[in-house]
Amino acid sequence: MTPEQNKTAEKMTSVKAAWDKAPSGPKKDAALKHYQAAEKANTAKNDVETNKELDAATHALA
């Protein structure tokens, strides 16, 4: 893995942990959609899109 991929993997783990701790509700639902999109982008090896979706998920949980 490149350093960029490691960063993205760590960010995914961090966002998933935050999502797991979040209370149920519309914010968590919105964050889940962004997280799933990030997983899809990550599978396609699109780091830019993955990070964009992870940022959106983080913002949705805030």
C-alpha cells in the first residue's frame, strides 16, 4: 500500500468507528450513505472520491 492508501484506510476505520458510536437518527443514516459510497470508491481504488465521501460522512455526523 502507498502512504496515501494507508491514510485512506485509517480514515475509513476512524469514520466507521465514529459512525458505530453515533446515536440512531437521520444524521447516522446520512453518514451511512456517504460511508457506503466511500467503500465503493475505495474498491474502485479512487482515493479522491473515497476521501470526499468520508469527509461528507464525518460532516453528516457532526
